[in-house]
Amino acid sequence: MRLKDKKAIVTGGAMGMGQAICLALAREGADVLVADIHEATGTVNGVLALGRRAIDVRTDVTRNDQVETMVEKARQEFGRIDILVNNAGIAVFKSFFETTESDWDRQMNINGKGVFLVSRSVAKAMRAQGGGRIVNISSISADRAGIGISAYCASKATVSALTLCLALELAEFGIVVNAVLPGTTETPLNSEWHKAHPDGREANIEATPMKRLGRPEDIANAVAYLASEDASWTTGALLRVDGGYCSK
């Protein structure tokens, strides 16, 4: 077990990719606090079934008061925080002209500001204890433009840029900061779009050298690696997990 007795926080861990990340960390031996705006009983039960501790704390990552309360809960229950995975995020599929100011603000607040607020709070605890691991979930859309996802691309570019800045600024405290950049992955986040645009889904598969979309477990396994001691000299990495999509 690469993460035996480590203590982790995963935002957006109630379902999909976040749930898979929580379970992957638990399989490697970590206890997990699931921070999500939604109820996370399924994830908590899955972690418990793997023999690890699990805590469900309802958290809006755009609210600093809720973030601080969640982080303090982790410190009280676990004693320390070894791993943070910033996974909470949304995607609004609209053309540039149809994207409203509200759409823009909501994506930037959750996808960008949320990573900033949670990372800042957790990094203070990690600095005090002498180190830790932060893994951000960005996207290949951070530097790969797409039609109908301008606000999403901008928000994920923010995540990638913040990852690099934090890797530099937090290194002296023993905190390593990396990001996983998923390609198109089958999750609840994009399931409705896939149902409405089956041709687009097939086009994504055809454009991927490995000829399939990602699975949540593909992303979770990459996160588990970056959260472990195996990646102790890796910081500021933007790891694409996309079936070779960006290799073209």
C-alpha cells in the first residue's frame, strides 16, 4: 500500500471521477474526507468497505467559511492532512455568444477560485506539519481549445497555471503540487452532452489513438501515483491522461 495511513481530502468526491479517486486512495491505504456540495454516502460506504476511515463534509468550495470549517474538521478527525485532491468542478457546454456572465462566473468560481481557497487553507496545515501532496484536476482543455467550452477552457487554464505557481512557492515547505489533465472521460459531468451528441462522442473516440474514452479509474490511478512517495521528486508536473489524444 503506497498510502498506508495517509490522510486525504478529496473535493467533489461524491460521484464520478471524484468517487473513483476516493476509492483509489483508500485501496492504497488512505483515510479520506469527502468534501462535496452533494451527499456522499455512496463514496463513504465504498471507502469504509475497503477498511479505511471516511468522513462526509458538505462543502461549497467557493465559500471560504465552509472551506475553513471542512479543513479544521479534517485536522480534528485525522490529526494531519497528507493529501489534497482538488477535483470539484463543473462544465457548461455553450457557444461563446450564448455563455452568460453567470455561466462564466460560476465556472471560474468553482473550477478556479475553489482550487485557490482549498489549496490555501490546506497548504497552511501542510506547512505547519512539514509537507504534503496537492493534486489538482485540470483538463487537456487547459491548453487545447474547443468549440462551445470557452469558459471551461479558461477555468482549467487557471488550474494549470495555479499548479505551476504553487509548485514553485510551496516547494520550500516540502509540499509538492501537480495536476492531472484528463482527456474526455465518461463521467456524470458530461453524460448528458454525450447522450445529446452521440456523433460527438464517437468523434472523440475516433480522435483518440487508444480508441476509447477515459474511465474514472484511469484518472484515479494517476492521482494515486502523484499522491504517493513514488512521486516525491515530482512537482509542477501537468500529467496528461488522455489515451494519446494530445500526442497528435
